[in-house]
Amino acid sequence: MSFTDEALDMRDELVRLRHSLHTTPELGLHLPRTQEKVLAALEGLPLEVKTGTSLSSVTAVLRGGRPGPAVLLRGDMDALPVAEKNDLPYVSQVPDRMHACGHDLHTTMLAGAARLLSARREELAGDVIFMFQPGEEGYEGAKHMIGEGVLDAAGERPVAAYGMHVVSSILPPGMFMSRPGPIMAAADTFLVTVKGRGGHGSTPHLSLDPIAAACEMVTALQTMVTRGFNAFDPVVVTVGSFHGGTADNVIPDEARFEATVRTFSKDNRVKVKRRLVEVVQGIAAAHGLEADASFGMGYPVTVNNDSEADFVGRTADELFGPGRYFVSPQPIMGSEDFSYVLEEVPGAFVFLGACPPDRDPATAPYNHSPEAAFDDSVLPDGAALYASLALARLS
């Protein structure tokens, strides 16, 4: 039997695990109930299992029947602070918590791959590291696991690492997508506090208005991007939070705004940090104000190794036949902490369409939406691809 047939035989088991995880979502680095369910799913398999010390991670190593290198497969486990709005029999039972990004599917598919590969242990010419990771949603869980030794769990660094992510829209269900080179952006945070002098709204000339200056900064940042950066090496600056004042006739002492900053190259990441600060402080000075500006470094660019990305495509074609995998012409502006793994190990990150059949991928709610939904039918496909990548890479 092929991995696809074997995974289909496990479908009911995979669906039960996914639904169980979906009903009890947990946030951040500490996911005790999720960890417990993962450990139960791995019970009885010939794995060397270790749990994290500073986070609720699970690292499992499958020793192959023949000597060889190691490969790493990763699935993230954490949820989001989102109140679910879907009408499902397995809807989240935790208020204001939801697996709105599909990590419950990633965890399930990786557990399925562990079962598939364990059944073929003797065929493996090397070892497989299964990385069940908490804290992807802004907590640098991958970085924490690297610090606790996940990359050395098999005794030597893996020669390749693979991650997978489902999407609730964009792609048809069962379609895989990746690309060589950058596939997801670096995501940083820009925080600005504009300090002025408050006063009465009827006499603005007697005050130093921080709101007017802050508004000018927001629009100037967009011009800075379009006029200061090459359009073929994209930069995105989006102000998502703006606060200032308490009443219509009161000029406040200060105004604050926050922006997310997305880049795809190290040079632009350094340059945009400098230019953002220069622009806001220059505008503040022109208004006779002061501006405190800080730049918080987030996840780095997720960069696929060229040959590993090609290998993912060939493996998907061999496993599912032509037409189920395509190379994306451009990267995605979202970010991923699997980037930390790919900074250390050559590998690839691949997307899997999981849009339910009653929705149109072009208009369906995207990941992180309270209405995001993911189709269970892709679970066997994801588990089969995980397992095939490991087995083929160790052949």
C-alpha cells in the first residue's frame, strides 16, 4: 500500500483527534491539554519521546532500521484569542479561543505521519524528528524548542526540515503550494508615541497638537515605502492601531500608533527600520514636537532552500499525481516562526488548501477569521506528504 492508501485507512482516527484538539484550543507556550492529547496519539509507537521544560512541546524521534542522517518534520499546536463563529458539532468549547489558523490540522497530520513512518521503520535509512511546537502565534515557540535542543534530538543536526500550513481560502482543498527562496515575510513592529502639549480645541495655536502630526506621519510612511524601496523587493507598512485624545474639544498631550512592517530581504529589513525612525522624528521636529519611536524585531523571513523546495514538488507529484502541486509565483506577506528552523537547516515550507467544499476559496474567510473553517478531507493528504518527504529524503 502507498502512504496515501494507508493514510486514508486512518482517516476516522485523524478526524477524531483533530476534532478533539479543536474543541479545547490553548494559547501560547503552555498547552497542557494539547500536549496530553499528542502524547496519547503517539502512545505505543517506537518513538523516543521528550517533552519541553520551558514550554509544552513534544519532541519524538523515530530511529530508522538502517543508519543514515536525520530529517525533521514540524507541526505547530497553539490556537488564537478568537471567539469562534462557526456552527460545527466540534466548535471550540473555550470562550474567546479558537483554532482559527488550522494548527489543530497540523498537529493531527504530524501525528498521522508518525504512525505511518513507524509502520515502515525498517525502510528508513536514518532518523525522523517529529517537532510538535507550541507558541507559533507570536511566542517564538520554534526558537524556544531550538534552544532546548530539538535540532539535536536525533544526535546530529537534520539534513532537511519540512513544515506545512493549511489555508482556509485561496487554494482549492487538497492543493499544495510552495516555492524556492523566500516564501513568507519577516514581521516586525513599529511603535510611535508623539509628544505634544495639550490644550483647548478652539485654540490649537496655543498647543502642540500630536494628533495632526501623527496623522501626517501615517500618510508619510506610505510615501516613504513607495518612493524609497524597490517594488521588486517588497516592503509593507500597515498602521493597525492609532490612539489619541479623549474628547472632541481637547487637544491631548500625546498620540500613539503601532504598525506592522513586512520585508523579504535582510537589507530592506535594516533599511526600513532606519527610515521609519527618520521619517517620524523629522515630522515631529517640523511640528515642534518630539516622537519616541521603537522597532521590535519579530519573525525573520521564511526562506525555502531551492533544492528542497523542488524536492517537495517532485514528491507531491509522485505521491498524488500531476496537478496537485504548483509553484507560487510570489511569496506571502504572512510570517512564520518556522523561519528560525530554516535559518539553521535547509528545508521547505509548503501550504495545503483546506477550504471546505461548500465555500469558494476566492471569497472564503481567511486564516485568523472567527469564521475560518478547514476541511477534514485534507488530513490524510497532509499526513501522507509529511511521511513521504521523510522516507524519500532518507532514501
